[in-house]
Amino acid sequence: RDLEPVKEYFAKNGIETKIVSRMSRGRQMFFLVTAEMFENTVKPGSDGYQMLQKIRKLGAGYKAPPQFESFAPHLFSDAYGEKVSQ
């Protein structure tokens, strides 16, 4: 539920995302991920690297709506690329 306003915020700023559920350390966790996949998020100049920087910058400006204040903007500083196999 806390990620829905964040998803809308990124969509309004041109980044389509989806909420995924995964088990982590025996607990169900929810993550916001881009709908689009990128080749590389580490190499400066690559499309993935540029998107990661955009996410961090936009995330720093996110202001949670009332009743969602526990979702702090500093959390976007730990945005990262994830290797996936297709």
C-alpha cells in the first residue's frame, strides 16, 4: 500500500514502475521496480545508469502524501540495478 503513491509519482515523471513481492530473509517484502529493463546500470553513460541516476534524483524530491509519511525520500538513495535473466 505504501508504494502505490510512489508508483504514481514516478509515472507522473515519466518512469513506469511495478510493485513486486519477494521473500527476503523469510519475510514477504515489496519492491518498486521499473517496468522497463536495462542492459547496464553500472557503466556511466549507459541507459540503465542514466535511469538509475534519474530515479535517485526524482526520489530525493518525493514528498509522501498524508498517512504515508513513513516512506522517507532518503530511501531512494539506495536504488540499485538488479541482474535478471530473461
